[in-house]
Amino acid sequence: MTTINVPTRDQVSPESQLLFDTLQKRMGKVPNLYAVMGYSPYALQSFITLDETLSKGVFNAREREAISLIVSELNACEYCLAGHTLAAIKRGFTKAETLEIRKGAVADTRLDAIIKLAKSITETKGHVPDDVLANFYKTGFDDAAVMELIGFVVVRIFTNYVFAVTNVPVDFPLAEPI
């Protein structure tokens, strides 16, 4: 099997080194998954920009983590499940709630509609049944929210696939299996 190693700062381009420096300041480290993206400064910058831009939209930090958890669960991404479980707990979810999210249903109506649409988008590759989309709208969301949710699903699929291809070492505590 071909291996893609986690690069050090010195092994990436000057453009990626600047991005590594920003990540180091912001996160206290450059996570392994981000580091492998850094082989291409364009891939890493695009990921960071899309994620940061979408984060200014309608979904709060807890909802964004829920999207990350359900998409990563469906894509069996051990790396993203580890990182986003940790982040979700830091944002106020309990460990039990992170497991419920990963199972695809929660009691909170708004969060449940978000999770179900993210799950459907991921499972059906965007061919969402009318009832799932109607439920999302019924919960109070609009077309802009649909576009943002699609964006978050795409961001997470990108990181899920980076892990699937590279199998980089997970540098966060592993998430409990469901």
C-alpha cells in the first residue's frame, strides 16, 4: 500500500508553511489531517477558507459539530470522529449526545432536522427525499440554510476522504464506537 506521510513544516511549500503557522497559533498544533492537506497549499487554503466562510452562516458551532459527526460516522472516518467528538464536547455536548447524533436522531427538533438532512445528503449523494427537505424547511430553515448545509457536508466529506486515502495517524482521543 502506498503511504502518504504526515509532512513537517519544513517539508511543505512556503505558502503551506504560512498556513501551518496560522493553524499552530489558532489550534495549538497542526493536526495531522491538515498537515497532509498542506502538501498542496491550494487544497489546505481552500478547505480553511470554505470552512471559515460557512461558519459565518446560520448554523452555530454546536450544529456544525453535529453535521461533522453524522457525516463522519456515515463515512466511517475515525480521524474526524475523534476530532469532532472532542470539539462537540468542548461546545457543550455530552459524550452520550455525540453518540445519539452519530446514530442519526436527537430529541431537539431543530438539531434533528439538521442531522437528518446532512445524513440524507451524504447517503443519497444529494438526492434527498422530499419529506426530509420539507421537514428541514418546516423547522424554520430557508434556501440559504440548505446551501450552507450542503457546503458543510462537502467540507466534511473532503476531510473524510483525505483520511480514507492517507490513513494518517489520529492525533486526538479516539471516539467511542457506536
